Amino acid sequence: MKLDFWNKEPIDPSEPRYCKKCGTELPSTDNHSLCINCRAERAQKWKNIGIGAGTALGTVFAVFVAFGNKNPNQPSDEDDENQNNNQA
Ligand SMILES: [Zn+2]
């Protein structure tokens, strides 16, 4: 007995798939919905966002450290830093 109504049609691996963004035909082995170019583009975009966020965080951190070092009653931090530099 066949239950065609319940059986979902299996995905044919030989069926051509296309990039969702630019429509380039994708290789059947590629499970992504975007072609390699669009994925590279997207990765680059996220990389740029990451660099921007990292720079902003770095600036905040630098300001935080600059204000934190204004306290002259904590000379131990500087000594640790010098020791590390000598080891390296
Ligand atoms: Zn594409």
C-alpha cells in the first residue's frame, strides 16, 4: 500500500540548485544555498563588521586601561609586564 500523500518526495541530488543571491548554478555536492562567490562576499562583509567591532572594543579597552593606570598605588602591574617582556 502506497501512502503517497504522506511520503515527501525525496530531494533529487541530480536536480540543479541555484544560488539564492545571484542565481549561479551550484554543484550538487554543495549543500549551501549560496554560491562560493556570494559566500566569500558575505564572509568578507562579516569580517569587516568584526574588524569594526573589534576596533571599537579595542578603543574602549584602551581608554579603560588608560584610566585604570592613573592610580599610582599599583606598581605591581608594571613589574609583571617587564618580566614577561624579558622572558619573550
Ligand atoms: Zn551567488
